[in-house]
Amino acid sequence: MTDRKIKIRYGITQILGSLGMALFLILIDAFSANATEANLLFENNEYSVKVNDTFKVPVTIKADGNIGYYEIVLKYDKNRMQYVSGAEAEDNGLVTLQGTGWGDEITYSNLRFKATSGGSAGLVVKEAHIFDDSEEIEDYVLGETPEIHIEIEGTDNGKLPFFEQLVVDERMEATLETYGIVTDAPVIGSIKKGDETLYVVDMADYTPDINIWDYKLITDLYMGVDMTYITDNAMNVRVIPAMDSNGKYTILAYNTGNGEIYPIKDITVGGIDGKRFFLMSIKACQNIPQNISEEDIGTETIFYAIDHNGEGDFYRFTADGELEKWDSSYNPNLENIVDVLKIVAIVVVAINIALFIALLIIKRRGVMRRVKKQWTYMKDGVVDRKQYLFVIRELTSREIKRKYARSYLGIVWSVLSPMLHMIVMTLVFSYMFKNSIERFPLYYLTGNIFWSLFSTATNHAMTALVDNKTLLLKAKLPKQTFVLSRVYTSLVNFGYTFITYVLMLIVFRIKPSFLMLLFPLDLLLAMIFATGVGYILSIMYVFFADIKYLYDSVFLTMLMYLSALFYPVTRLPSVLQKVLGYNPVYLSIYIARECMVYHNVPHWSAWLKLTLYAFASVTIGYIVFKKKQNDVMQKI
């Protein structure tokens, strides 16, 4: 059988295996007993915290059978609290927990908030929908709707207490009939402007009589309800038409992030034949250039203006009263730079600690003398380090040529393979996790390329000594050369797959960020860890050949499912979530996802653990390899 047929069969087997696993999960779900009632429970109904405290609010959904789908919307006091993490989505004071159920109980144990102001805050259930496989469970909440009262110790910002504000919000969402005004306009709320009440009109199926710019329409949230706004060509503002009791319209800018309303000023610049602009505070914008200072925002020396064609940009007034575009050229985000430097500092400190411990271990075992001897040997020119690196490059080149020797596409397969896997897994799992994982294709692809790097590097390093028996007998080369060449080969293949990864980042419109500079550091630590594991496996395979089947078929399979390649970690019980937190492969995947896909700063503990794992692995691996390498020739 030719190599080409073997590779085709191997590829078909992988795809069928993925589809088989998906079918297995679907069958398990299909034969589970469906729920008829469910409870939504908070662990505590009262909390007492201080300003700047971060606290958890565990939420549990309990049912008497299988949960098919759930969607829980929680409303929290956005005036005194800030959402931190743990939910599928957050928007303007609303936290959404949603997804496909697994079993009869779902727990969100890492839902976190931060207290930002003193006073009486809280959290309530705004909506709760729980389905079995066929229909919604009627008794989804037993008893009264659960709510949480939170007393925050610290300076109060003067806003209404949370539960009093709820009453006001409900009135604002009322229709015009509540106020005794007859109109065909679709009113979804009201706004107080001094002593006057203005009524917010939805633009979805209604065109008010207003004369403004050549606008576009966009759908977004308003007070937790979907609404169609007026916007500019850049879609950087949300403008609402508001009607007074006489039917006269005005326009106001609404920031969906902070829920604040901003006035819009209509001016003409340049005399009678001048150009018409609509000016508003830059606080009303959805996106503000990163290099606009807090002082400029506070004094409003810079503002956002939209011309009659709908073109919006940032402007300021000149000394003679003319409008001038503000220079919005990009400057580095200092906050991200500081985050990058902090993480690099943590890794450097951890590396120094790991090296110090490694030196103590090496010295105790009497290996230090041999290391010094080897270094002197190399320094005197007996072993040329340039030739050493040359051999690694040649072995790597040989491995790559051998891998694609009889393939028509050759190296192109390394670019296409991750993309094809991503498409298959997206088709299989995107429906199951579409509401739980943002940008699922990139979420999976990031995990897949790092998993492939580790599994390929360690698997190939395992057989490095046995496969190169002839060279070991004929050439006087350091035996670790063959292990390093296999790891380096996996890194080269990773470089090819990275082309696909970059293309997908562009397709999904992931903007460049300084946090992406942490990706090479993450890759380096992952490679160091894989090298250490490769050292150990290469020695074990010489003395115990069955380790290949145990490692490839059992250990790697188990490790893959514990690395969260295609499912959200929040779906797991808290115990398993903690287990994943100590999995070095998952740590490298988590860091890559946060840096590249979601532009979040990975937690410092993940960096610390991955660094310690990497240097512990390579230290232990090197010691084992050096201790047993002299016995290798007798066994192979």
C-alpha cells in the first residue's frame, strides 16, 4: 500500500472519528430522561462586601431530568457593580447564561462581579427559559423569583438603590397608552428632560418626520430591549428619535455601554452655503480612539460630528471657529504594553526560580561536574556548536521531505489540514455550543494547533532514537540531537499551520493588539514543555516499546478531552474545572485564546504554572535522558 493511500485513509479515519464522537454525544443526550420541572437557585441571597471587592455569585439550575436548552438572563446593579467573568454574555447590566444542557444540573460557579460603589445593590432574574428536548418546562422556577440583596460598604454614588431603580425602569419601558397619549409611533420607553417627558420611538417599522443626515439603521439594545437606532456610516453612534407630548421630534445620542443620553447640536459651518454638521460628545461613541486623553474627554475639546452624508469623524474647533478634523493616528495602547511587560516579568522571575531549583537538583545528583566537562569540551572546539545546529536542521529537512514525499500537495497539507478540521468541528459542534462560545471556529482552531504541536512533537520524539539507529551507530553525535530535531520539525509544521491561523484571524476581523506579542512567549513555553516530555518518552520507548500504544491511544486521548478543545470550560463541574487549571496543554491553549482571539490579559497564575511546568519538564527530562543514554545502544 502506498504512503499516499495510507495518508488518505488516516485522514478519513480522523474525520469519521470526529463524526462518530459527535453522534455518540447526541445519542447519549437523546436517550436521557427529559425534565418536567426545574429550580433556579442562588447559593446565597444576601452578600456584604466592600468597594473594590471581587466576589462570586454561584448559580445552579436543577431539574428532575435532562435539560435540553436553557437561557437565564440576570439583571444586576450596573451603577454599583461591574461584571468580571463567568457568563456567556453581558450587555448593559444584563448577564446571560445560556447553552445546551448536560444532565439534570448546571452550575455556574465562577460568575464574578466587582463592587464599584457603596450602597444597596442587587441581582434579580429578568428572564428564565429552560427546555427539555421538545418544549419549554413550565415550572422552571419553583416559588418566588430568586433575588440577591448586596450591601456594599463604601462611598455611595448617589444613584437610586437597585430595587427602587427596578420600579423606575419598568415605568420607562411602558408604552404611550400608559401615559394617556394616542399615537401610532412604536414607543418603547420614556426619558426625562428637565420637567418634560420625551418618548423614545423605535425605528424598526416606523419613519418619524425628522430632517437629519443620510442615516443608516442598526439594531442594538435599549434598556434590555432590542431597538432599531439611527446611526452614521461608521456605525459609531446610536441615535434615538424622541417625541414630546405635542408630537415634535428631537434626536438624542444613547451609549449602550453606560446607558447615558447625550444631546445632539445641529450647526452649519462656513456661512450661508456652509456645511451642516451634527455634533455630540465623544462619550456617546461606541468606539473612541485609544490615544484620546481623559482630559480631552472631560473638557470635550474633541467631539464627534456627522455631516449631511452620514460621514462621522472626530473634530475640534479651531481658534477662528472653524471645524478641524482631529488627528486620530494610532498610538500604542500603554495599558496593553504594561500588561505585556508585567507578564514577561512574571515569566522571567519564574524561569529564574525554576533554573535555581534545577541547578540544586543537578548539583545534588552529581551531574554538574559532567555538565561543566561537556561545556569545556564544546568550548575547546571538539564539538562545533554550529555543526550541531546544522545537523538538527538537516534532520528536520529530512523528516519534512519524508512526510510529504509522495503527496501531490506536499506542505500545502499542513496549511489545509487545520482549516478542514476546523470546518468539520464547527459543523458538528457549532449548534451545540453556539450560545456558549464566542467565535467558536477560532476557539477550536486555537486549541487544535496547540494540541497538534504537543501531540506531534512528543509522539515523534518518542521514536527518535529507535528510528535513527543507523546514524547512532555510524556518527558520533549527541543523542539528544535526534530528539531535538523531531521537536523542531513539529515547530516547523506549526509555522505552516500558523498561516491558516492568521488567515482565519483576518476573516473573523480580529484586530491587532499588543497582547498578541505574548503569543511567541506562550509558544516557547509550550515547546520547552514538549521537549522535556519528548526526552522522557524517547528513553522509555527504547526499553518499553508498548509505551507508544499506551501513550498514543490512551494518554493522549484522555489529555485531549481534558484540554477543552471544542467545549466551554464552564460546562464542567467545578472539580473538573480545577483539574483543567493544572493541565499544561490547556494552560498554553487558554493563554493563546485570551491573547489572540479575545484580547484579554491571561491570568498571571496561568503564566506562572506553565513556566514552572515547562522548566520542570525539561529539567527532569534532561536528567533522565543523560542518565540512561549510555544504555540505549545496548537495547536498540
